[in-house]
Amino acid sequence: MKRLIAHSALALCLSPLAVHAGSAHPQAERNYDTYCVQCHGVHRNGKGINAAHMSVQPRDHTDSKAMSDVPDDEMFKAIKEGGLAVNKSILMPVWGKVLSDAEIHELVAYLRETCKCGK
Amino acid sequence: MRHFLSALLLLSATAFAADGSQLLQQQCAQCHALSAPPQTSIDRLWSRKGPDLYYAGDKFQRNWLVAWLQAPVRIRPGGEFYRHHLKDGADGDAIDETTLTPHVKLDKDSAVAVADALLALHTPAPVESGAYKGAAVSATMGAMFFGKLRGCAACHQDAPGKGGMSGPELYTASSRLNADYVYSYIKHPQAFDAHVWMPDAGLGESDLQRLTGYLMQLKSGAKP
């Protein structure tokens, strides 16, 4: 019986519908986990391992209010061309030479999902 | 007969210790790529157990290698790959030191042999030889560019405890790394690994010279 429970729990975890965060954008989630977490944090709250030493704090991507003020095209530009391109801090880097436009569009969609501030 | 056998064993052990490339294959290859991977990917970054060494000959200074291999100290505060070594801290993410293990240590003879074997690795690395011109850089100016103006300090420390933790420390760059490697890496990190988590900032020549000069002229380990 125990084995059965363990097996079905495993099956649940593996089933794509039961992915814990339930993201509709798994590729963007993977990119975020690789490139953005260092500053924006494992919990997407702006508290990555680099944040403590930074003079401008990384944006809290779970902050629905602040994130809903940033339109999609600005978000796209901030990620592709860096903070300076949208009159924000240079500490938000340029990602356009690492990520394709398609990947950045998907990240924008993923961030809308993360902030629960979709339109 | 017993004596003869153990003498033979001892002999082969020393001969073996002097063979740096064999040592590399036997003790290092499980964590380090010694030849260029056929392709890179995000998955490879996540499963890598140590930094790539296949372009070590273009990257490291010999004295540093010989010394470090005998007494390794941490270079990447968050280990490799940093994402495997995070935990919840008091105020945000923190490095989980308990998951970072000490690096293997070599005796002097093995360190020399391995260093020379590493320095012979020159798999097509995009290091532009002679790129760094070596002009003097004011430390104050350099620090300003490294920090405020170009944002390198978000991920790198230029003094112990000062700066970000997702990239290797750079306060020992001047004794550890070759200047042309530093220049080439800053210019285009993705040429070394297409998926590495250091962005290409698209810097111009004067920034590249200034930042390389700043790092190469920093006294190793100087206090903030």
C-alpha cells in the first residue's frame, strides 16, 4: 500500500499537469532559473544572492502592483536591451545576446504569470 | 621478492605522479571537461560538476596554478553551478555552505605535473592574443566602471566580501588569469560557453581595455 502511494505520488509529480509551479511556460521558467535567479531570487522576489550588495535592488517579480505598471513592450525592452534602455539601472543587464527574441517574449509571458498581473 | 615488488610499486607510483595528463584523466576528468564538448546547453551547465578546463592553457598563470592546486581556496562563492547551492536566508537567498565541498589537493610534484598538463590544453579558445594593451588605469576610475557604470560588481567581487556572488571572484585575477583571456571573456563570454550566465554587455574597446586593466592592475586580495 505504501508503495502504491509512493508510486502514485511520483506519477503525480512527473505528470506535466502537476508540475509544482504549474507554469504554462516551462522553457521560460528554465531560463529564469538559470539567468535571472542570481539577482531576482529563487522566489522571484528580488532577493537573489547578488541583491545584498547591489545599490539598486532587483525588481520583485511577485509584486502585482509594481509589475502591472510595466507594459509588455517595456518589459521586453528591459530584458533585451537592459535597464538603461528603459531609464532604469545598468544593474539590470542586457540579455539580448544570450536569449532570442522568442525566448524573451516567452519570459514576458512568464513574468505576467509570476506577478499574477496579466492583462 | 616482497621488497622487490614494493620497490616496483613505489617506482610506478612516482612515475605516475609525474605524468600530469594521466593524473588529469584519472582524478579530474569526472568533474572538469578536458576537451571541448561537442555542444553546450543549459542542461550541461546544470549538470557540470566543475568549470571547463579545456582552454586552461589560454586562461591561467602557471605560478597560480601550481600554488592553488596544493592549497585550493574558493573562487566561486556560490560554487559551480550556483543554483545548486542556494538556501533560504534571513533576508533572501543565501549560499548553502554545507553543500560546498573542499577541492582535491595535490602534493607539490603532482601539482607541477598537472599544471603543465593543463597549460598544454589549448582547445580552440576564443582568446585574442595581444588584445590587451596594458595602459595604466586609475584604480578609482576602474572601480567606478566595474561598479556603478558597467555593473560588473553585481555578480563579481573586486575585493574580498565586496560584490556579487554568482560569478568567480576577480580580486585575484591579476595573479590567476592571463590578461588576454580576461579581455576576451569580458568581450564575449558566450564564445566560451554559449549558455553561460554572464551576459554580453556589448562593451566597446575603451571599456574592454579599462576593465581588463583595472582587474590586472588590482593587487590580489587587497582590502576594500
